[in-house]
Amino acid sequence: MLDIKLIRDNPDIIRADLRKRKDEDKLQVLEDILADDAKWRESNIKADELKARRNTISKEIASIKKAGGDASKQLDQMKDINDEIQKLDEDTRYLKDSVDSKKMILPNILHESVPVGEDDQKNVELRKWGQPPEFDFDLKPHAELAEDLGIADFDRAGRVSGAGFNYLLGDLAYLDLAIINFAAEFMIGKGYTLVEPPFMLKRKPYEGVTDMGDFEDVMYKIEGEDLYLIATSEHPMAAMFQGEIMDEEKMPMKLVGFSPCFRKEIGAHGVDTKGLFRMHQFNKIEQFIFCKPEDSWKYHEELLANTEEMYQLLGIPYRVVNVCTGDIGNLAAKKYDIEAWFPRQDKYGEVASCSNCTDYQARRLGIRMGKVGGKEKTIPHTLNNTALATSRTMVAILENFQNEDGTITIPEVLRKYMGGKELIQ
RNA sequence: GCGGGGAUAGCUCAGCCUGGUAGGGCGCAGGAUUGCUAAUCCUGUGUUGGUAACAACUCGGGGGUUCGAAUCCCCCUCCCCGCGCCA
């Protein structure tokens, strides 16, 4: 959410940004906000004046009654004033609600380094690491490979839970845990605090942490409860300090969350639709930082470097792209995607997404920051990046490290988490 | 799930019975004083509108009664204690 003062004082900044985002529809939302905000202030001022009169008369009544006098004239006046106030308050409230809900629709202000473009085709590649491996045999789709090895059962999962779910069996389940342990240990070593958050959130904090658009189509809801299964541990970590004033002495707060992630929308894209690439449920280790505003760009690079280092240690080729204005989403001021090499698709595919949300997410959540007991308050910045999502990391491992005989070589850094095992066979 | 107790500014507590428009302490900020960054004293402290003066709002949330609600009544949420259930 943007600061209403920025919207009032510098609407041109926002207009220019919306055009860069190709989000022309929201230009009208902005105009509506400006109009309703002006009307709200007018209505609010009128109501305030009447309330001031009401307070004066009320004090008169109190002193007259105390003196044992007759206050019937004042009581009559109060009736009329109260009627008028009630009407004005209704308008004021309506206008305020309108402004508040429309403010949630406007996206964050983009950083100047974000490339302009309408979709992911215009994302700008910043660098590549590693050589895509050459194979002198036909690659198996990762799902087929896993089924042949008896380490995944998609069909039975489909029968009991539906498409988009899976049973990981034996070494693949072990590999999943190994990836989690590797990522957790790596991040803890970097000074991040491991967090296992609630896996469900109430709606209100959920609307604060992200812009879900059509909530019902994206989130799994618990029937009969005000609870939604989380789509990533970013969400409960961001919501953790909802409505609070965070201690600036404790900044930066660096967290690494572990959780399963639940997502309704998985749709089919490209080759090898069956398998682990798009799932309704997967495990993920996620980086999250609360920091002082002046430090957030530094930490944005740190979060990116952490994920890059992990993919380098795993030996999986990847590239980093600067996500363009049309593909960046509402929350981030700037976003890098880390894309791993997927040999079967013969291209790089997203495995991590590194966002600086500046003060946008924190403002939505009502999070402020200051000295304990102090008066000065600012809004902290929030940043997030995937550390490792097990599902896509496993796909990358299965594809990049498969052998002609259908076995899979386990990346060296993961072996100590799998009892020293070197090969899945 | 049942019974009891709670929710008041960053923290902590008073006010509620008996309605008259929120107060103390801590913390924080500024100032005074002292040979000092200690002690003491003074002022300020949340949100919104306003250049400001100032005004309005604010006692977990929503309704109601009343000229007037932190206070009385109803509903809801969350927390604590006990009981029940339970990995």
C-alpha cells in the first residue's frame, strides 16, 4: 500500500509508474482515490466542526445540571446536531472505506532499474552461471524417471488427492529432506534465524501480506474457519509483526522459514506437465528480511547472492533475470528471478524469486519501526527470496544429473544429509 | 467444548460499582540546573485533518441505551487460569 500523502502530493509519479507497468486500468482507480479523498476531507472537516459544537453544548449541559438548572434548550439543539452528524459520519465513513480499499489496489512504486516491458519475454538477463550439460542419450522426463526408480507415485496420489499431489517415496523423500536440511543449515550459517511458522493464516493478515486478486481461486480455505493454507512461509513471516512497532535496534531481522506451500493455481505449461514442477503442495525454505529503509537495496542483493551460492554449491546451472514492469507483480519495487537450467524443457525456468517490497507490504500490515519507547516512527522495508523450493530443485537435480542407465547422481553437498549416498538407483 | 478472569498510548497499571469526555509510573524526546553523559526539576508523548493556531478522534471490534459511554446492556474476536479432550 502506498502512503496517502504520496498519492495526494505526487500523483504524477504514480501515473507514470502505472503506464510503465502497462496497468492503465488502475489510472482510473487513482483518479477515484484522489476524488474520494478530497471529498472525504471535506466531509470530515464538516463533521469535525459539528462535533466541536456538540462537545461545547454537552459541557454546558453538564454544568447546568450540576448547578441544578434547566437545560432543555440545549437538549433540543443536541437532537438536530446529532442527526446531522450521523448523516455526515455515514458519508465520511463510506468515502474513507472507498479510499482504503482502492489504495490496496495500487501497486508499489517501481525502482528505476526495473526494465520496461509487457511480459516475461522482456525480462533482462543479468548473468549466467554454469554450463548446461550435454547428453549423448535421450533424456527421460523427470516424472517418468522417478516412477521408473519407484521413488514417486503420482497416480495413487491423484486417486486419493487429485492431480497436483504426489507421494515421494524412499530416496526422493530423502532428497526432499536433504534439500531442506542443506538450505536451512546454509542460511543459519549466514546468520538467519530459522522459523517454522503457522501453516494457516486468517484472512485479514493474508490481505496484508499480499495482493491475491481473486483470493478464492488461489488459496485453499479451511471450511467453516477463517483460515487459509499458506502459499509460502513468506506470508506468515511478514504477518508476524502485524500492527506492531518493531524495535529498530533489532534491525535487520533476518529470517529463514520452512514450510509446505499450498497453491490452487497450477495450470499446465509446456513440456512434462506431469511431475513435480507445478504442484498444489511443495516444501520450501524461504528467506525473509525486515530492515531499515536505507538498507533494503543492500539486502536485496544479499538475498540474491545467497540463493545463487546454493545453486552453485549444488552444481545446477542458472541465470538471473531482472523482472520487467509487466511481470513484476504489485508488491515488489524490484524483483530478480533465479532460473535454473531444465534440460528437458531446453531452457531456464524459475526456481526463486527475490523481491524488495520496500515499505509497501509493511504499510499494508500496519507495521512500524522505532526506538523502544520513542516517538519517531518509520516503516520498515520487507524483502523475500526463495532459498530452495524442494520440488523444482528436485526436478533440476533429476534432469541435470540423470545417467544413461536411469540412475541419478546426488549432488555432493547433499550426500551428507542422505547418509552418504551418492546415487539414486 | 465448559467455567472463571482479562484486553486502556511503546511497556505497565489506575479509572468502570456510582455515566460528564483518559490519568499515574516506566521508557523516549526536548529544556533547566550542576565542574560531567549521574541525580533532580519542567515540558512533551497515540491517530487524522490543518502551513499553523487549533479541532476531531482514540480505552480489543461491532451494535444499543443516553443530551453525553472507558464506565450501563447485547453480540463478536483474541489472551490468561482451571476443567475436559489430546500427538
